[in-house]
Amino acid sequence: MAPSYLTPGVYVEELPSAGRPIEGVGTSVAAFIGFAEMGPRNKPVLVTNWSQFQQKFGGIRKEYYLGHAVYGYFNNGGGVCYIVNVASPLAPRVQVPAAEGDKPALEAYAIKDGLAAASVSVDIGPAKGGDDNLPADPAAPMFTVSVKAGGKAVESFANVTMNRESPRFVETVVNGTSTYVWLDIPMGKAPLLPAPTEGSYALAAPAAGDLRLDTTQVQGDLRSRSGIAGLEAVENVTIVCAPDLMSAYQRGLIEEEALIALQKAMVDHCELMRNRVCIIDSPLGLDPQEVKEWREQKLMVDSPFATLYYPWIRVLGPDGKLMSVPPSGHMAGIWARTDTERGVHKAPANEVVRGAVELTQDITAGEQGTLNPIGVNCIRAFGAMGIRVWGARTLAITDASWKYINVRRFFNYVEASIKGGTNWAVFEPNDFGLWQRLKRDITQFLMGPYRNGALFGATQDQAFYVKCDAETNPPDQIDAGMVVCEIGMCPVKPAEFVVFRVQQLATGG
């Protein structure tokens, strides 16, 4: 609405900018799903450096691969990641029965695996006095949770309840505050849950025969923000790894069929989100022929949103000896390093794997020739050149246009950036002016990647085009409330095969 000019004087007006710049999104945010000795359970937790990971989740453990993967990620150039600490099958725990029903009301885990030696127990007792700020609720009676270590009370959480809508909900009060235990509610997501039975319950490490990984915890749930599915709520994740699927498989906590199913769940998650790519590990101890058979006959994934690296690498373990670890965390770090130094359009290959001392399997050029066409990216040792990543393919087989990692991730970057930078257009008048503004903003955004060498073409018109006009927006589409902008891009592909043709010339020719 035009301002009213009634009083003589000077008026200053601000006009909106002609363009709305589109800001590029981050491309190097990893999510790791695995086992840690301590810390929050089964929810994404932001970590920005190795010291922060040690503080929240503990250090490197020989039994788990999560610490090695995160350390390798930061050591190779990673900067930001999320940790989903799936409850460790080795952690001491106890189930607290409900006053009503057959299912347990609470499940308490030791935050540190070593706490079993301290004789940790959880006591459920009556509420301690009244709280004027919290009205009594007969349906959700209050109780007290006390934690003992070595027979001495070390923590107490008074007047908590099983009402999820209450500020004194037991899970909210205890988790993140206690330095000894972490509570899970296995009875579902109902707003009002049965109270636990009063008594003392000692935490104990599970017996060898009871050591099984709950695959539903790894698959997770979006509503509770747990496991793989819970990563849907973290929209800026671009890389997904689950290194401890291999530790669970090696220890017999899951069968091979469950391993494959969970790896495919990662792939399904990435295809659903369409803004991230997962890195899959192969089992330890396979030779090139065996990993080829495993890829073709067991994994059987055809997706541009998944990658596979082989073989495992050997790094320095916590005991000062070399140990074999899956390469996914180190590869995620190399992706981040390449994004920072060169850009997401550069293939993350021919890069040194920092921290890798040797490989579990040496690969020849002939053996790689059988693995590369099926999307198995090899890690090879090149003497004085070091241990390097020597492959940059996705697991896309039927659609060759998406066979390179950098192409898939560059399109993820462009799509997410445009989606986030054009929200202003929603509910704007769908007319010629809107079409021109969208075309102008997207063209200006794509000029950045074009100048940085991400798009192939001697001219702008050869590298990309943006079309938003009456042809892409006919009347029936406008009546349906839609505006369609068509974008075409010619991404650069890696020089995977560098060929020099040499011939002998005739004498005097």
C-alpha cells in the first residue's frame, strides 16, 4: 500500500531488493550410527570436533568401530557430524517392571560400560513431599528415581512422573542430567504410561547368550527421533554411515541377513530424503572375488544414493597395536575434505587416506577391473604415494548417468540450495513477474558453480539453462496453484580413464 503524503517534509522509503540471492547449503555433514561407551542413547547429537565426541561419548574402544570412524572423519577433514548412539548390546542394563501390565515401565542403561564394576543400581521410591507448581494427577502419580554406586546414593531425581506432557516426565528429567544411567521407555509413545514398581534394581551386563542387537533400534522411528529413521528430522545431513553394523555382525549379534537388511534401510532412507548418500562397508576378510560375489549376490543394491568401499584399513588401536576398521568414517572425511578444498563437484578420489597404516587386502589393477564396473570403490596402496582412494562410483548400475559420486552429490547440493532459497515464492501471485524473478535468482545462483568449474560448457548456455515461462506454466497448471521452473545442467564428469595414444612415426616422416 502506498504511503500517505499529507505533511510537507522529507520521506525516506526502503525498496525491496530486485533479487533474492540463493545461498548454497552445506555438503559435508555426516551422521554416524553406532555404539559408544557413554552418552545420550538413540537420538542425533551434534558433534563438531573430536574432543567434543570424547567428552560426550567416550574415546576409542576396541570393541566398537564408532570411535574409529568419527576420529577418521575428523582426521581426514570432516568438520560437523551427528552421532546416533544406538544402545550398546554390551552395556549393563536393567528392566524396571510396571505396576500394571506385563511390559517393563523403564529400561536403564549404564552410561559407561565400565560402571558394572561399581555395582550401580536404580531405586524407585515414593515422591518426596508436594510441589505447589505441579498439581497432583491421580492417573500419573509421582515417584523418585535414585541412583546408587557401590551402595552409596550418588544421584536423586524427585517427583518425576510417567506423563509425557509433564515438565517432570522421568525421561526428560533424568536423561542428559544423570552421569550414571540413561532411561528408555519401552512401552510406546502414549502420553500417559503406567508407573514403575517401587524397589531396587541392579544393573548388570547381559549374559553372553543374551547379547543380541535390537534391529528395530537401528532402524529407528521418526516420531521418537531414533535410529536411521530419526535422521529425517536432521535435514542438513548429507552423508550417512553405520560402521558398527560390522562390529555387531562380527560378534554374532546379528545374522548376515539382518546386516544386509539394515544396510538397505540406510539406502532406503537416503533415497527417501534425496539429499544425502550413504557409505556402506563390506564384511572383513573377503578377497576381491568374494567381495564381488557379496556385492552381486547378497547386497544387490542399485542406487545412486549409496556407495561401497573395499577393503578395510588398518589403524592404530587403543592398545598401541594395529587393528582393522571399516573405511566408511575415513571416506566421509575425505568427501568433506574434497568439498572444502575443491568443491562438491570434484570426485572424492585419488586422495590420501590419513590415519591408514596399511590395508587388509592388497588389490591389483586387474582385480580392481572386476570391481569398479559394479560400483565397488577400491582403496589401494601406491608405495611412496601412500594409501589412496582409487574409485568414485555409486552403486547405480542401470542408470549410468548417476554412476559418479560427485555428480549425484552436486545435484543434491543444487536441489537443496534452490529449495531453501526460493521459499519466498510460496503464495506469491503466479504471474509473469514471479516467473522472471525465479529465473533470474536461479540463473545467478548457477553462475557460481559454472565459474568454479562444476558445469561443463564453453558458454553459460552450453552449461545450463533455466526456463520458467508460459510454456512451463499453462493455464490449467496455474489454476492448480503450481508454478514450474525447468532447470537443465551439464555437470563435469571425472577423468576416470586418462588415455595417451602414442604411435611410432616413419623415419623422416
